[in-house]
Amino acid sequence: MNTQLVDAAAKVIPDMPILINMVSKRVRQLNAGSRPMVEVHPSMDTRDVALAEIAAGKVIVKKVEPVEVV
């Protein structure tokens, strides 16, 4: 995993648990056949692609409002 990509993605998503979850979900999508949204270099693995997409603002978090359970 490229530490420069981790640092760049962490600037966009500073909350590390959220960043980890985003990378994990995007890696699963890429492994299932989703096309990368950034230029992929031969040395990049799916984690690097996911981090590059997040750093480029191609993958975002959809904020969900909490629901009160009665």
C-alpha cells in the first residue's frame, strides 16, 4: 500500500475509521468488477486504486441521518 496515497486520502477523509471502511468497501467493489475511476498504474493494487479515488474526490461518503428507535 502506498503511504503517499494514504496521506492524500486522509486529507480528504480525516476520520480514520471512516476512511478504512470506505477503502474496504471500494476494494470489494473493484474486486467484483467495478471499473476504476482514476488512472491505474501497473504497480497499484486495489487498495491503492481505492485510496487514489478517495484522494481525487471520486468516492464520497453519503451522510445518513440517524433514526430514532422507539
